[in-house]
Amino acid sequence: MTKYPDSIDRITKARLRLSAFGSVFSIALTMFFIGALCFFAFFSMRYLHNLSQKIEIEVLFYSDIKEADIDAFEKVMKLKPFIESSRVSSREENTLTAQQIVGSNFTEIIQNPINASILINVKPEYANSDSLSKISKELKKNPIVQDVDYPDFIVKSISNNFRKIQMIILIICTVFMIISMLLVANSVRLNIYAKRFNIKSMLLVGATPSFVRRPFVRKGLLQGVWGGIIAIIFIAILLLYGNRVAPDFVDFSAMLYIVIIFSAILILGMLFTMIISAISVNRYIRINDERLYL
């Protein structure tokens, strides 16, 4: 605990402690908002990324094409750079699906026109409308391919929403970061302003600017550490609750990225408070004596 000179009364001590607590709380609140928005952006992009991987392209073949030829076609397709995974859906599987959709066994009335097909999942960088259109045209060039089917409307919707979400999150993060950092900077400056006479007194007795600056920067570092730790604790609680409520959205499988974001929050809090403290102290180191009373 910080020791104060005996000349400082209890009320002043209480005010200084309250001021220090207010600074830590402001930093923690700022880092919490920034961290929560960063995690929301991360999980939103990851969710849309996973959703795009579930989009399937179905390659349909003519009814007279043998399954051996379809298997051979699939082996060649696996060598394509846009393929993430693929599998052959047999004639029996496709027929059963069609019967469930129609609601009756149409093979008793007409000859079964359905053949086997190939279901393809493309790599995430190809899961957009333009790339899928090019892939579809390339596949249709093969004479055994009758048609290529994929949910174009869903692909366009995901792509458009992904861009909108990215822009909205970027704007919100930027606005909140600027507002929050201005509040923290103001809080740190007010704490240093209250000690401006101490700074001037130290300079008058021969202290160097670096000696005067050091304790304030160290205090800013400690406040940044404590503020970052408190913010991380509350964000972790929020993420645990989010994982319980929406496990598909708040996904803990990418723990490395989560740790990186937590580390960035802590480092940002430390660096920001240190820089603001140094800038604020430098102002009162260089200030004229007359301006100390303003």
C-alpha cells in the first residue's frame, strides 16, 4: 500500500485512494468495452466463416453415367485447389431423398431418372458468389455433368452480411475506443494535475525530468495492469456465459486467438496509461510557473 506523508490528513488520503481507484475503474471499463467488441468481431467473423464452409455444391450427372465414372470424376476433382472436401452421394441415397420430398415412391410409376451425385465443400476463400459461379461453369464443361446446384441466394446473403457486419463492428469499435481512451486520458491527466505543484517542487530542488517522470509512468503502468486484469476477468465471465447460451457463436475451439486477444487487451491498457502519464507529466515539467494556477 502507498504510504503518504504524515502531514496529509485522512480526508486527503481518502481522496487520493478514491482517485486511484477511479482511474483503475475507468481503465478497466475501457478495456472491457474494447475487448468485448473485439471478441464480438472475432466470433462474428468466425461464425460466418464456419457457416460458409457448410455450403454444399451438388454436381448432378446424367442418368446413364455409371457410378464408376462418377467415382473417377470425384478423384480428379479432389486435386482442384478450391476443394475442401467432397463425397459421392449414391443413387439410392438421392432417390430416397427425392421420395421424401415428393411424398411418394415415384419409381413404381416411372423409370428412376435419378443418378448419383457429388457433394462438394469449397475452401472458405472460394465461398462467395463470384467464385462459385466460376467453379460451376468449370464443372459444367465436363460432358458427363448434367448440372451444378448450389444455394446462390444464401451465398450472396452471407457474403453481403459479412461485409456489413465487418463495417459496423469496425465503426463501433473505433468510436468506442476513441471515446473510452479520451475518458481514461482525462482521468490520468486529472490525477497528475493534482500533483503539479509536487512536480515543480521536485524540479526546483534539482530533480531531473526523467527522475520526476519515472514514478508517474510506473504508476500508470500498474494502473494499466490492474485495469487490464479486471477487464479480462469480466470479459472471461461474459464469454463463459455466452458459450453456455450460444455455443455455436461463442466457440472456444480457437483458444490461441482468444489468448492473443486477452494479451492484447492487457498490453494495450499498460502502454496507453504509460504513454498518457508520460505526456501529462512532460506538460507540467515544461509549463511556466504562472500557468500552474490555471
